[in-house]
Amino acid sequence: MPIHISGDEEQLAILEGVQLVTGSMSIVHVEDVCRAEVFVAVNESL
């Protein structure tokens, strides 16, 4: 179930703080990370 931050001022403030400190806001979808890990595991010898 995706987490929606619209209307959640506390969650939005956390993301804005991350952006302020790091200069960027990295947001990825969990399925994309899982696919990347599987790809690396399968193609480890490349």
C-alpha cells in the first residue's frame, strides 16, 4: 500500500528537511529497488 503524504504536514516537513540538507530528494519505488537487486544478483558476473 503506497504512503501518500498529501495533507500530512509532518511527513512533508521531513521530506523538505531531507531536501534542504542534501540538496535533493531521492524517492524510489520499492518494486524498482527489488528489480534492481534481482538484476544485480542474476548478472553478478558482468
